[in-house]
Amino acid sequence: MRLSISFFMIFFLLTAYNISYAQKMKENKINNTSNIMNTNLEIATFGSGCFWCTEAIFERLNGVEKVVSGYSGGHVKNPSYKEVCNGTTGHAEVCQIHFNPEIISYSELLEVFWHTHDPTTLNGQGNDVGTQYRSVIFYHDYKQKKIAEESKKEIEKSGTFKDPVVTEISPLDNFYEAENYHQDYFINNSNQPYCNIVIAPKVDKFKAKYSDKLK
């Protein structure tokens, strides 16, 4: 009797172990597949005024998997938001846009960039004034540089803007992720006055113009 019970317990434990092991392998396979897919992502780095606004726009595009707000283009290492706001660090408020080029191209991102801020105002957007709010494209490689320069020439020739486009196009030398409370700011602070008065109308206008590109 004891032998039969012992055999049953061993059989039960082995079966449970195999099921657990199979489940873990399945989960690992899913995770590995996800990682492989993510290696196809590319990154674009844009500054178009307050990064709360920029983030709220680009995170809604189909093909964009992640948007990270941060600081680029300056000489101070690991700057704080307060330091950048002083306008003495040389950094611009930017967003790094992680996108799948098989779904949305770098050129399409640039199109959205040009039409969701004013690239003709030097060092500012609306009431946000200072070098930290400058219009800027930080390219990651020669391919992005070439596409950005051609895109700028096209927008200038199009007559979309009456004044000259002053957008800076520079190589990406550094990127410092902004403090946690800046990430997903519009989503997490939708009732904040700046979000209601400035960001929400911009997002609504963007959604109406690019409804075919939304998630």
C-alpha cells in the first residue's frame, strides 16, 4: 500500500514539474521573441518646445513603441530640470522616439514634427521661451542626417511657413533621461492647467490631422 502511494506521489510530482517547466519555456520563448522584435526598433530625437507636448503627440502614433523625455545638446552632465530651465546648460528639452520603421518611417515622423510646432520661432514655443525650448533634430547617423536635411528643404520650399525655418539639425552627442515625473506627463496630469490649456488643444489638432496614423 505504502509502495503504491509513494509511486503515485512521485508520478504526481514529476508531472507537476514537467508542466511547470513547459510553462516556463513557453514564457521564455515569448520573452525572447519580444526581445528579437524590439531589436528592429530605431530611435529619433526631436526637440519642439516643451517635452510634455512633444511626448503627448508622438506616443499616439502607430509604430511608436516608447517615448522618453530628456535633455540633449548641452555641456552639463546629468542635468536636472531646474538647471535646464535656467537656460545655462545648453540642453534642449527633447524626446527620444523608439519606433518600428516597418510601420512608420523616419520621414513620417519628421512630417509630424514639422506640423505640430512652429519651427520658425528661435528659442521658444508660445509662452515657453529659452534655448531649452528650441526647435531641433538630433540625428543618430548619416542616414537620419540626410533625411532630416532634405525634409527641412522640402518644408521650406512648400511655403507652409511664411518665416524662415530655424530648426537646428545636429548630431546626437548626449541624452539624459528626465526625472520620472516628466515621463507620460500628459497622461498622468491631464487635469493640470498647462495640460488643459496648452497640450490638450495641440493633441486634438494633431489627432484630427493624422487620424490615419494613430494607434
